[in-house]
Amino acid sequence: MTMQGKTLRGLLLVSAAVWAQNVGIGTANPRERLQIGDRFTFHDGGWKYIGYNVYTGGTPSVDRYILNDEASRMVLTNDGRIRFQVAPSGNADNPITWQEAMRIENNGSVLGRFRHVTYHSFRLSNVGGGWAWLPPNTTAQTVWLPAASGDGVDDCTQNQTNMCGEWWRRKWATPYNGRIVKVTLCILQDGGSNPDIQAGLAFFRRPNGGAPTTSTYTASVFSINDSGCQTINLPENTFTFNAGDVIAVGIHKRGNNSDRVEDLDYFVTIVWEYDAWD
């Protein structure tokens, strides 16, 4: 195609797309004030937005999908805030239900759904009554992690006279609604034979202002033989909590008496996801 032909074609596309005061570039049927291609839109209403696969219109006039696909947008509000919203895949022209992922306030504060990492470490020695050999799903068989210590180390010896692993000594309050995303556990030998353990994760939650709840245990069991690590990815609704809840996280032994668990150093990393909107 000659240069003149390309220019004429571009002008025809733009002029043909000036429909109901909308302008399209690369599309003959723009759904917003400006649309580039088949999904990229600019909205000029009370709130301005730059969007992907979204237009505002229809009857009633609401946010709708342009094509069968996911949608997202950055919204500039009339009070100086910036909102970032996403939506799962939907059908063309159907209404969109947004989920707000992040918001920048007009004072510069950044709010939203964020992830945070905490580090925990302790040592087990002379287990004895620490990890009693009881049937699964009992708190007596769970070592509750020391409180998060950032990049530092919490020393904790679990034995018959210093039961520092019990949940009522190892709990903390949650600042926001959220969940635990994943846990990485590493065990290193500290004299004696190498570790040999089968375990799961435990989660204690006492609702804000409520009575204690029974602990929750993961159904899956992981094994660590010799010094090594395991990462446990948790389904979205496994270990959840609300702002002000008191919680504890533990390692729940699921093996038998032959498991090697003492004279070992335990290092744990927990990834948390918070809904921080205030």
C-alpha cells in the first residue's frame, strides 16, 4: 500500500470512528471518548479513567466489558485520589464487578492489598513433653512459632521445663484482615543425627472479642529428611483472619516416635497478605 493509501485509510478509520463524540484509532466502533485498538480506552466522565477492556454505557449505564476477557483500569477521582481496579474474565457487554487492588489517597498514603514477610527461628532440645506422641490434631503435638522478629532471631528452647512453644505464649494480634499465603520451613542439624520429620501446619485463631476457636490443621503432610527446606503454599481460604484477631502459627507433628525432631534448629518464613485500607 502506498503512503497516500495508508494515510487515507488512517483518516477513514478515525473519521468513521467519530461516533457519538467518541474517537477510535484502529477501531471503527469506539466505545469510549477515546479507544485505541480493540480494548484500550480513555473515559471522560465525573471520574476519568484509563482502562483495558472496559467502557461505560448500555442500559443502565454501567461499566461493561468490551470483549470476552479480563478488565482493569486506573481511575482518577474528582477528589484527587487514584484507584487501581481489576476484574476477572467476563463476557462482552456484561456489567463488570470491580475489585480494588490499590488506592493512592490525596495525602500521598498508599492503601491496598499488600504482602509482608516475617521470619521466625527456634531450637528444639530435650523434646520430652514438648512434642507428646499423641494422636494427630491435638495441640500437645504442635510447636507454636515464636513471635515474628523481622530480620532478627528469637531463641526458644522447647523442653519439659520451658514450654515456650505453647500457643498462649506464642500469639500475636493482627492489624488487618488477611491470610497466610505460604510458609517455608528449614531444619538444620545441631549435633546428633540429621532431622527426619513428617509434619503439617497449625493455625490458632481467637476472633476479636470472641471465644477461642479450635486450631486448624493442614491436611497435607510434608517431610524433611536430612537438613533441608519445604515450602507449603496454602489455598486462599485456609488460614484467614480479621483485624484484631489473636492468632498463632505452628508446626504440627504428623509422624511417629521414630521422627528425629530434637537438637535441631528451625527457621521459618511466613508470607502474609493484608487488606490494608485504613
